[in-house]
Amino acid sequence: MSNFDYDVVVVGGSLAGLSVAISYALHGGENILVLEKKKKPIHDCAGGIAKFALDEISKLLELKRVVSFIDNEIYSFGIITKRSCIFVENDYEEDPLGYVIGRVKFIEHLTRKAKRLGVEVKRGASFENAVRKRDGFRVTYRNHRTNFVTCKYLVGADGALSKTGALMGFEVPSGDDLHICAQKWLQFGVEDIKLPYEGYFVENPQDPDDMIIIYHDREETPKGYLWIFPQGGYEFRVGIGVPQGYGTPYEYLERWIRKYLESYTTLDKIGGVVPTAKPFKEVVKGNFALVGDAGRQCSALHGGGMYFGMVSGYHLGRALANDNLKNYQNWYRGNLYKILKLHYLAKRTIYCMNDRDMDHLMGIVVRVASKDLMALSSITFEEIQKIFRKVALRYILRKPWLLVKLLTL
Ligand SMILES: Cc1cc2nc3c(=O)[nH]c(=O)nc-3n(C[C@H](O)[C@H](O)[C@H](O)COP(=O)(O)OP(=O)(O)OC[C@H]3O[C@@H](n4cnc5c(N)ncnc54)[C@H](O)[C@@H]3O)c2cc1C
């Protein structure tokens, strides 16, 4: 591959892009450049990740001192809809269910690891264009000036509105398939929150400071949900995601905060987008590959993409080091694609439901899966998928009209 300036150029130096680079280097790959347009990382995520997911990523990417980028451990979670709620909690004696990650610390950790492995990471370098040249690419990027480099493989890890993907003919999601998010970083006390299930924090034996809350109401969070992720010290990431075209998420968020929080201090606010689209069947075109949000490797159901993007990054890095992108495409179609499709179907199902249907679904979750959910900390990803299927099947059997609707999607 020596006729090129670089064997691989990765556009996007966030979770997916850095995972590709680390995995590539761990598998013996050399001569890789990561282009990242931001000069430094920002807190543009809620940071929630399940324990099994972080364990797996750490193992694959050989990450050490994981604790250095964890902001908080999560022992319980609650899902609240119009008239019902589910709370699942774990004992402090056991492992946590998941974590809230410090995004900036995490990206810095990955960047340091990549650099130690010999990866060249350029920050403040914005990808502009790529043209196919011989059996590779000529890439244009800008920092303080315009630069050109050639590479054999080009990787698009540049997020939901991927410029590289669009350039290579992949459709960028929009409308119902793109959720626009607003998140505030707030400080408040237990007594300040007045949800429909008022007092649940107090009644709950666990501490709200280690509980994740998901809130859904068709009017207050249309085709989306609101989250409260505690990051420790009674500071919370409170955010909302609604599809493009449904108004400004900040307005929904402000309304919700005014309605349910009596007093709070705002520490920070951010915005962002999440792809909630039908997954791509192919994520490779010739010597070009998409990964992470750019490749729609994000759950259309809950908007979580850290785990999917990083595991995909690992497989892509390995395939690149073996000079065989087909391995990545095959892994994707045989594994992640099926899961993403299921999440997309679940999202579309929820879009067809009214608040009563939602409450009914919650009832089924409690009846069918509460025992499994109680054992969440020791659960594997496959087991979670099994619960998911069990609940979906039971629900669809009760609502045959849904099946008809889904078959026409
Ligand atoms: C508000 C919010 C909350 C979220 N909360 C969670 C959560 O709790 N749990 C979870 O699992 N997921 C969450 N997600 C989703 C998660 O953040 C993404 O799935 C994940 O960050 C995807 O990583 P990525 O590397 O694919 O893309 P991104 O993190 O979007 O990174 C893309 C990178 O590409 C860079 N880039 C873009 N264009 C260019 C260019 N032209 N040149 C160079 N660089 C470029 C960007 O600067 C960025 O750093 C959330 C998303 C949002 C918006």
C-alpha cells in the first residue's frame, strides 16, 4: 500500500473513528491518519452505557483505567409514560447496571491510546472533499490552510450528517429518521422534581443520584423521549430528542423543565442529532467504509450509538489491517444489521401507538420481563435482545392491527 501518503484516512475523531484507528493499530496496521474538525472534544452526549457494553468495548480495544472516564455508576432505572412506570434497581452490593461516561474524558482517553499506538490524529482539520484516484482517494482537508493527501482506504466516521457518506452516494437521514436533541446539564435536589409520579425518588430506596429516568408522553415528547442521566453530585443531564420537523427540542425541554422542576441551576447546554433511520444494508463501497452514526449504527429505538459505533469500529479496524473490507461488511450484515433492523421496527411500532397503547406495553413489560430485568447487571447483550423479542411478540399477539401496519412499512 506504499504508493499512498496514508494507507487509511479516517474522517471523524470521535468514538467510532478512534475505535477504528485503535483496532487497526492493535491488529498491526500502520500509516493511518484521523482527521477531526473540532479542536477539542465537547460534552455532546448523555453518556449512558450498559455495563456489558463498556466491558466488551474495553476488552476489544484493550482499554485500561476505564474508571478514569466514568462520571457515575448507575444502579437503577425508571421508564415513565402517561399513566405507568417501571422501576428496576440493583443492589449496591452487586455490579452497577451501567455507567454515565464523561464524554470529553473518554475521547481524550481514546485519543491518547491511539497516539501511543502510532496513529496520527489531526485536530482542527476539517474534511472537505475526496475524489477517487487510481485504486484509492485524494482527500482534501482544511486546517489553517488547504491540504491534500492520498490514501488507499477512506473511512467515514463523521457523524449522522456524514459529508463523506453523502459524497460516496449514501443517503443522509432526515425527517422522522433524524432526531434533533437538546440537552441541559442541571443541578437540582430530590425535592425539586414534581413528576406525575411525585415522590418516587423519596419512596425509592435507591438514590436518584444513580438512577436513569426515561420519560415519554405523546404531547410533551412527540415521537421521542426525555432522559435524566445523573452524573453524580446531584448534577443531571436532562435532554430530549424529537424528529426533525417537530419543532425545536429546546422549547420542549424548557416546557418540561418549567412544568416538572421547581428549582434548578443550569450549568451547560448542548444540541446534537441522532440517526434513527432504517439501517443501511451495505456499509462498504469499494475502498470506502462508513462506521458509527455516519453508517446509521445507532439504535433507532433509544438513540444510543456509543456501543454499536465502537464495536463496529473495532471490526472495521481489524478488516482494514487485514486489507480486506469484505470482512467488515460480512460481520455487519451477519450481526449488527439484524439488531439495528429490530430496533428500527420497534421505533416504527411505537410511532403507531397512542398513550394507552404505551401504558399497555409497559404492563406487558412488567409481566413478561420483570424477572429478567431484575438480573440486568449480569445479563448479556443476547439476553437483552431475547427479552426485547419476548415483549414484542406478546404485544403484537395482543394487537394484530400492529402487525398489519408493520408489514406495510
Ligand atoms: C444529545 C445526545 C445524547 C446522546 N446520548 C447517548 C447516550 O447516552 N448513550 C449512547 O450510547 N449514545 C448517545 N448518543 C449517541 C452517541 O453520541 C453517538 O451515537 C456516538 O457519539 C456516535 O459516535 P460517532 O463517532 O459515530 O459520531 P460522532 O460522535 O457524531 O462523531 C463524529 C465526529 O466527526 C467529526 N466531523 C464531522 N464532520 C467532519 C469533517 N468534515 N471533518 C472532520 N471531522 C468531522 C465531528 O466533529 C465528530 O467529532 C447521544 C447523542 C446525542 C446527540
